[in-house]
Amino acid sequence: MGLAWQRAPFGESPAGRFLTEQPLPERVLYAEPAGRRMRVELAGRVVALSDQVTLLHETGRYPVAYFPAADVAANGLRPSRRRTRHRELGETVWWSLHLGDRIFDDVAWSHPSPPAHAAPMASLVAFVWDAMDAFYEEDEPILGHPADPYHRVDIRASSRHLVAFVSGETVADTRAPLAVFETGFAPRWYVPRGDVAATALEEDPRRTFCPYKGVAEYFDVVAGERRAPAGAWSYPAALPESTRLAGYVSFDPEQVEVRLDGERLLAAAHQEVVATGTDRDLTA
């Protein structure tokens, strides 16, 4: 998402192209100051606190927050035996945290000997996201992965005519949808719940999480004997920056026929989301 994910400029399938004589490398690493205070907590302790966090953007990955080693609880950080290798940054050394009588193995990593052009990375430490209790920017918890300053969620009111069908039966009809333009994704269209047929949605147990919109609750879309499992979703408790989505439903164009001003919406390519990894946790 943002700068280096999906269809973004440095993503694996960018929507546009750089107008340069020489093509860019297939993979790009871009490091920049986060410009905000961040802290990490584990087992009731602050294990890192810094105003000098570096965000590393890497093609095909969410941004990763790296903390100066001097701002990490050094008395609790111990090198572990694990070693891996980063394609561009070389050897990756893993660290364990010793906090009182508790030991958390392989919960942080660093790149002690990067190539000369990446030398600033040598003194930085990153943490396994889902091994920590919490990450904060100032005093607000940050969920899923470090916030990407290049990721936007723009929500716009529209008067376009949107109709959704299942097996030819209308399940939603509105002239007041919301258009959601989110970095790296094709536009998504949301329908006021009042413009969805009363019997068309049945709760589905699936849940997903977006760091910018919140927890998505899913519905089976039902029309007669036909059912589209988890074919619609909503954000009933959307995060503050996306509160306009509360009370709206979006339909999956792969399962539900959606027409906008009479033209069918087709599922867009390169929209996959990787939910888990050492540097992120998008479980609901």
C-alpha cells in the first residue's frame, strides 16, 4: 500500500509509469524519516521510544519502522542465534528481548553490514509486529503496520446510479453511493444500507482488518436460492479518518453484478492484500 505496494509507483504492478529514459529497477528501497514519535510496548514495558524512526519502503511490502539502536531498551536486547539474509541489505541479525524473568526470542532484527549506499540502516532495529503488545504514534495506538504517509483513503459523495444484482434480482439500488479512492486499489463503491433490499444481507463470520478503515464485517448476499458468500462488507465502527463509511455496504464485483450508470464494474487485478508477516499483522 502507499508508495511500494500493489499498484503504487514502486509497487510490483504500478498503475502508471515513470517517464524516464532508463527503466527503474524491479525492486526499490526508499528510506525516509517518519517525522513522528513512535514507541513500542511489550510485557508492560516500553522497549523502544524514538523521535528519529526511519520508515523503509520496499517493493511489494508494507512500510517497516526502524528505530535507532540507541532508542531501544538496550539492556534487554540480546542477539539470538538466528541469521537470515535480506536481498538488498545483506545479513539480518535477529534479537531477543529479556524483560525481567521473561524472554521473547527472535522478536527484532537489524542489518549490521548493509552495502555502502544503505549504510544508515546499519544502526537501526525493527520489531516483529505481532510479537509486540502495541505500537504507538504519540499516544495513539497504530494497528496493522506503520502508517504509510503516501497512503490515502479519499471518500467522495456521488449521485451516480448504482445497482447490484444477484441472479438478475436487484439487491441494491441507489443514487447516493460513496466512492472510495484508496491508494493501490481500484475505486470501491459503497451503498447506503437503506438502499439495500431488507432480505439481501445475512451475516457472515468473516472479518478482515484495514489499518485505515478498521474491521470489516461481511455478509452473504442472498436472492432467492442464490447466495454469494461474503459477497458484501461494511465498516460499522470505522476508524476516525473513515467514519463516513459507517452505515454503508460495498459489494464484491467478483460475486455480485454491480452496474454503475449502466456499465458493469469488473474486478480489478493486483488487489491482493497480504494479511500477516513479521512486519505487519492485519488479522481482525
